Amino acid sequence: MNVTGILSNTQTTEKVRILIVEDEYILSINLQGILELLGYTVLDIIDSAEKAIEKTGELLPNLVLMDIQLRGEMDGIQAAELIWNRFQIPVIYITGHSDKSTVERANMTFAFGYILKPFKEQQLYVAIQTALNRYRREQLSQSQRINRFKNNFLATASNEMRMPLLNMKMTISVLENLLEREGILNSELLSPFESVAGYVTILHQQCEEGLNSVNTLLSLQMIDTDAYQLELTSFQLQDWLPHLTLYFRELAQSQQQIFQVSIPHNLPPMVSDIEAVTKIISELLNNACKYSPPDEVIRLTVQMIYITKSVINKDEQSGMKINSQVPLFEITISNSGVIIPKKEQSQIFEPFYRIPYNNFWKIGGAGLGLTLVKKLVECLQGTIEISNIEDWTIFTVLLPLSLSDLPS
């Protein structure tokens, strides 16, 4: 096969950047011409091993063509070994020697191929493409292996943490029942600071927080590995939300906060994953209750909004785009008395990110709750935004009416 024939089968060579390391001038110029004719990009021609290592770090080529016999104290095999160890860039050896000792030495450096002098265009092309394909496969394989190890570790570690917490939760409940039966739980002989019931409550709270953190970590791991399965069901927000918010209403009242809910009675049904929607709203309301000072307002509102979206009219052969009004649920959770600084808003959904302490943001946590909220919203093909208006922090979630019939 000649160069023209090779070019007809080449589609990706123009993106391949190659560094030539060859100290025979005429051979290196000839090699450059063939590579460029094949569509590769030649970054530079280097004539020594030491300079080859330096230039590789500077130019970061996709591939190095390395002559084994080079002038100087270091030969091509030594240079290739250092290049691979430092930069993980594949090397193909150019050599006029095929003796056993040279091949064995070269193999010890994880060589990606050999080209014997004098070489032909077809041999050069095949060697380069074979080396690049092998490199891509090995990098991809090393990356499934790493991700698989990470995911297995997270799943195992999370489950290992979850089981002791579940056992603690059960033990606390048993202890609570025993103390109540013995009349110790709410003994009037003890001061409020020595109340057994108070200590048991703290144990319950800490155990629940630990379980929530582990469950959040597991949910994030499932989403990141595409293992999170949505279960679609139809439900009415105006009927379901009052039950969900009952706990947060009581929590807010116990903290001298004002809790307000505004939900129209004529909302259409939502077809979505009710567990994911529950987690989204609960996490945002929990944060609002945590961080709002006494006498401030926590507000949940729901309304229908319409956004204009351009869609292709499939009935028109021309493929003309038309504007369509797409209905969405707008769910807003806002609280007064605390604002998130503008510079922090772009980072608040990042894993493990926590806003620097100030007068109100002193509650502990792993910084994963809002990360999970954003990922769940995206799983439901919605959006979430944060904003401040005067002394209000506002989270706005937009969700489609139905995941089963979204417009294309």
C-alpha cells in the first residue's frame, strides 16, 4: 500500500502530535516528510536523549519516535524509560539493530513498538496506529479499574459505616424503653441538665445525622455510577407536600421560627420520582431550619411557570423551528435573616464545600447535602439556582410536569 492508499484510510492522524528523536539528519528529515504526508503533526526533531526528555515535558506529544542508538551518555532506551515514568507518553523505537539483547532491554521499558531501518510508509503508519490504539486501550482499562476500585471502596465503606449506626439506633431505642419502664427516663429527681431523656435525644439526633451522611454518600455514589434508578409515579403536590412539611413546621416552631407554605389547589399532577423529590425538598427545608435565626421566616412556595423553548416542527419537511411554551413546576424554598455571599454561591453545590463560619453558619456537616440535591435535580431533568434578595436566601427548583413525555 502506498502513501495515497494509507491516507484514504486515515481519519484521525491530523490530531496526532509526534516528537522525533533521531541523530541522523537526513533520516530524520525524511521521516518528518513521511509523517506529515500521512497527516501527522511533527512537533520537533531532537538529536539527543537528554534534550528529548526536556522537550517531551515541554511539548507533551502524543507519541515519541525514538532512535535507540543516540550520541551522548544516554541512549534511546534509557530516555524512553524516563519519558514513560515521568510523562506516561508512549514511545516507538527506531532501530537498525534487532539483536536479542537490544530487544530484551527495550522490552523492559514498556515499549509500544519497533520500526526497523530502513522502514516503509505502510510499516510506519501501522506501527504508529497500533501503538496509539494500544495506549488508548490501556489508559481506558486503567481508568475502569480505578473507577471500579473507587466505587467498590465507597460502597463497601458506606455499608460498613451504615451497619454500626443502624445497630446503635436500635440499641438506643431499646435503652430508651428500658429507662422509661424503670421510671428513670424522665425522673423528676434530676435537673434538666442531668435529664436522661435529654441525653437519649442527643444520641438519637447524632445517630440520625450519621445515617443521613452515609445514605447521602451512597446516593451520590449510585448517581455517579449511573446505578440510580428512577421510579416514576403520578402524585399531586398540593396533597403530598403538606404531609412532607409537617415535620419541618413543628421543627421551625420549636426554634421560634415562622414557617409558611403556599401551594395552589389546582396544580396538575407531577409524574416523577417521589423519593428524589422528597429528598430535594427535605434537604433544602432542613438547611433553612438549621441556619435561620429565631423570629425569621422559612417559606415554601409552588407555582406553575412557562418558559419559551424552540422546537423543530416535525410536520414540516423544512425542519423549521417554532417556539413552544413549556410548563414547569417552580418550587421555591427561601429563608430570611441569612444570606449566602455572592462569591460563595458558585461553589455551594460542590462536594465537601462549606461556607466559612460567620454569625449563623456554625452548624457542622460534611458538605454533601446540596451536592446530592443538585445531582438529584439534574436526574429529574430540572434546574436549581440560588439567589439573594435583601436579607433572603432563595433556592429555586424547576422540575418538568412529567419525565415520561419531555419535549425533545
